[in-house]
Amino acid sequence: MTSPRIGFSLQPEAAFLGLLEPLLHEHVDYFEIAPETTWRLGAAGEWVPNGFHREFLRIGAATRKPFVGHAVHGSFGTVDPRDRPRQQEWQRRIAADHAAFAFEWLTDHLGAAVLDQRAVALPIGLPMVPAMAAVVRERLVELQQVVPDVGVENSVFYFLLGDWLDEPAFLADLLRAKRTHLLLDLHNLFTMAQNTGQDPEAWLARLDTSRVIEIHLSGGEMSQPQWLPNGRTLRLDSHDHAVPEEVWRLFERWWRKCPNLRGVTLERMEGTVGPDDVATVRDELVRIRKVLR
């Protein structure tokens, strides 16, 4: 297999970009963006490019490096027919961005991000049944009219409609169409394993790793005990800390088992990188390259 390339997620924050842009020339092979972070509402209520749309394009031109897309609002699991106009408008905006950024592939989070015509803060888990797999598969095939290679990411859910260890079979069902892929987020996997009390290796052992096009690496933290009446804490997919060693170990053991892996992307959220964090991000990018070698 060809050695995968290394990516980094660009975030819509001037300070974040200013601190990290010097690293991007040397240590990164491609950029990942969430297209929705480059949009704003125009005067007529339509989505139009914002200032970060221009800034991300500038960085790509300055570094001569390509883009992949990782959307956050496709909401592939929403079946409400009232959401159809929003879905169509979303896909039109994705098409306009693809014309500018030339995404090598495009993924979104598995789940439903819109319910009863309202955006929810985090994707909601889907019933892991054939009918829902067909809904997601149909949306992915439709999106291939815009970007030929598309996929979903395994998400973090705080309630499940089924056994978490059944998710790999559900993913295999919904990814049966050609050129549909999985973005394997190893921190999401680690988070779900911790929160459900199960073994991440057991989940991975059931996964069709030939569908993995990209791996995400990131960090997170635990919730505060006062958030829940019973004091229970849960791991959060907050992208605000260094990659945990447990996630590094999963990456080191499993990346070679993904024969169609094209990229490994390091994620950090805006507002989580200060001057003292730049060295950590650089060291993580260097470590990824060492693992891949």
C-alpha cells in the first residue's frame, strides 16, 4: 500500500491559524476543513462564503497543498421530508465549495444533526437497522454527484439505539455502494469504549477495515461530576488536548490493517491552542509521520 499522507484540520479562528500556519508548510500534506465553518447567511437568507473561506484558500495556495472536506451538517440520518429543502441547499453549497477547494474526498458524521427541523448540538445516534442503513446509503450516493468519494465518520453518542458492538456491521451495510468510505476516528472509538465499558479492540475486530479512507487522531477530557445528578462522568470528544497514549497505541496497531487508507488527520478545535501548545501539535505531527514510516 502507498504510505498515507498527513493532514491537519483548519479551524475558523485567526489566532489558531496564526500560531500554527508555520508548521503547516513543513509537517502537513493536506488540509481538512468543515465546509460549514466557511459559510455565513447572506442578505436573502442564503449561505454565502465568509472570510475563512478566503483564508483557507489562501493557505492552500501558499502551501500548495490539497483539501479534504469533513462536514458537520449533512445529517444523513434525518428522514423528515420537511428537511429535504435544507438538504438540497446544503448539497448546493457543498458543490460550490468543491469547485473552489477540489476536495479529494468528503465525509460527515454518522447520525442525525437535524430533528423536527431544528439543529441539535451533537449528532444523534441512529437505529442500527437495514432501513436506516439504506437511508444513509442513498444520501451518500446522492452526494457522489458532487464529490465522487464520500463517507461517514464513526461518531460519539451519549445514548445508543442498539449495542455499540453492532455498529461495525451497520457501517458495512450502509457503505455497500462503490466509493463510499469510513473515516475512522480513533479518539471517538476510545471515547465510546470508555463510556460503554467495552473493548475498542473488539469493535475494531468486527470492522471491515478495507472501507477506511482516513483516520482521525485527537484528544479530549472527562465531563464534570456536577453535570449529571448521579455524579457520573463521561469522556468527551472535545478535541482540546493532546492525543492520549491509548489512542496512539490503537493507531500504531491498526493503521496497517486499513489497505485503502489515504490520510491520517490530526484535529484540534479553535480556542484550544495557545503559544504553549504549538510544540505539542508539531510533535504530534512528527510522531504520526514516524509511525507511518
